[in-house]
Amino acid sequence: MPSPNAARFLNKVPEVTAVFWIIKIMSTTVGETGADYLAVHVGLGAATTGAIMVALLIAMLVVQLRARKYVPWKYWLTVVLVSIVGTQITDALTDGLDVSLYVSTAVFAVALAATFVIWYWSERTLSIHTIVTRPRELFYWAAILFTFALGTAAGDLATEALGLGFRVGVLVFGAAIAVIAAAFYGGADAVLTFWLAYLLTRPLGASLGDLLSQSRPNGGLGLGTIDTSVIFLAVIAALVAFLSVVPNRMGMQPKLTEEL
Amino acid sequence: MKTLDFAKIRSAKGRLRTFALSIAVLGAGTGTLLPSIRVVAAAEAAAPSKIGDLSSYRTIVVDTASMVNNGDLDGAKARIKDLEVSWDDAEPSLKPRSPAEWHAIDKAIDRALSDLRSGKPDATACKESLANLLKVMDGGGRS
């Protein structure tokens, strides 16, 4: 293992722009409906689907870690797979092992906090503008995996404990993100606000997907899960293609400054 | 000017706190009242599901059960897939209405699915789990 500063590369993760958040929210939805489609409609079952997704994620992580710089399709395909696996971990605990959502929410919150503590202790920074070494990249992806797992558990807990339907969910999680955005522009800590927003986009994305896919009598727009997933996937593909063609205009030049 | 603003904010905060407190008190009040009302309602009405209209799901269970009764276990296995898919698709709409009832029905569906899908399905076990599923659906989540 080389020392953290031995092998430096260009920043391997994208800058946080409006496009970043749009793709992130849509990946969340596609991740959940896609895995659900394979498990139930195709009939592979939760266990087989889970195994396939974990294998795909490991393969894609290897591709992402081996890349020498940020490549939009590699990065975003990894995010979609992390989103699927993060969701499945929570579902397996809840449905398979009967772990209470209160427990899994607490456990994932602790795991995420521990990731940040070790990350900071080892690197002295949590900046996402300087994901330029292998250890930092691994910390980054561990944090992303745990935000998806925690976002799923906490979002489901909100549904279960408060009876929060997807219509109210869109408003509540959207409003919470708006508050965080306001705090960020008001000068709140950039690292904290980024990860809080990242966490909350998980339940927001799920509620948004439900709003589009659920039937009209149930308060949705009635597009169905398949059409919703196809539309979102098409938008993601278009945005990622756009990012691949015009990287520099989107502020994706590598930054090696330590500030965030 | 500044001090005036602060005073305004502080009194607004105070009002907000009073408001939140009264909501909490109201909430606690209805919380203690509601269960007894609910019990009475459940006893009098024929246990209407809090989840909403379950008739489309119930129809599939009845179909499946009659196939099992006629010894058509393969047909029953194919028919109950419709239940699995439609129930799963509607989860985001149904579950928030009554998570406890949803989980009870979901568990009963899982049991029927695994009985019908076991390597060598046992007709008696299938009949039992389907009958139980109907009972759970009709009983508002209680078996």
C-alpha cells in the first residue's frame, strides 16, 4: 500500500453542480425501482438480485478506482450501483433479518459518523475537492454507501413512524434540502451541508419516483415503475453524455486546493 | 433598528414555542382519546381496512385458493405472482396508511408465496396459508 501522498491523481469525483444533484436524485430512484423490478417482476428474488448487484458494484468500483481521472459514466454508474446495494442492505436487514428500522437507522448513522472520523483522522481533511489518493477515494465511496443505507433506513422510518406518504414526503424532504441549501449559502460548513443534502436526496428521490410511478387513484401521476425508470434513465444518460462532451464548462477542472 | 429586530424575533420565537407546545398538548390529548374510539369502531364496523380497497388483491387470493382446491398447484403458483407484483407495486401508496396492517398482510403473502413455490408444494400447507392470508386481509391485519 503506497503512503497516502505517494500516488496522487487528479480529483476523481465531480464538482457539485445543479447537474450533479439532478443526476444524483434520479440515480436514487432508478436504483430502487431497477432492483425491485429484477427481484419481483423478473422473479429473481431478493437474494439473487442482491448477489448480482454486489458483484456488479465490486466490478464497477474496480473500474472507478483504476481510472486515472474523473470519467462521468464510470463515476455515475458506480453511484447507481452503490444506491442499489445501499438500499438492498437496509431491505435485507429489515425484511430478511427483522431488524427494527430504529436499530438500522442508528447503526448506519454510527457507521457514517465513524467513516468521517477515521477519514478526517487519517487525511486531516474531508474535502471532496481533493479526492486525489486511493485512501481518500475509498473513504469517499464508503461514506456514499452509508449515506444511501442510512437514507433508506431513515426514510422508511419516517414512512413507518409518521405515516408519511410520498406526496408529503416530496414536500418534507424537499423543504429540508432547501433549508440546508439556504444554510450553505448563508455560510454554514460546506462539508456538513454537502453530506446532509446527499443523505436527504435519498428519501427525496424515492418519494419523487413514487409520485411519478404510483397510480392516479393512489395520488400519483400513474406512469408506472417501468416508464418512470426508463424516463429517469434516459435523462441520466443524456446528462452524463453531456458532461462527457463538455467537461470544462461544467467546472470539472481538477482542483488541488485543500479548501472546501 | 437592530435591537428592534431582535425583539421581534424573540417574541416570534416565543409565540412559536407556545404554538408548538399547544400542538404537543393537543396531540397528547387526542393520542389518549383515539385508541378507545378506534377499538369501538373496529368492533362495530366489519373491520374496513385502513389501507383502503383490498378487493383486487383479495380476488387473486380467492382465485389461487380455488385452484389449490382443484389440485391445480401450478396454476395457483402462476396466479399468486399477480398478487406479488401488484402488491409490491402499490407498496409506496398502501404502506404509509397503516404500516402495521401492511406488514401483517405482507408477511402472510410471503408465507403463501413460499408455500406455493416450495420444491414440492404441500396442498394442505398452501390451503392453510391462503386461508390465513384471507383472514389477515379481512381482519384489518389481525389473523
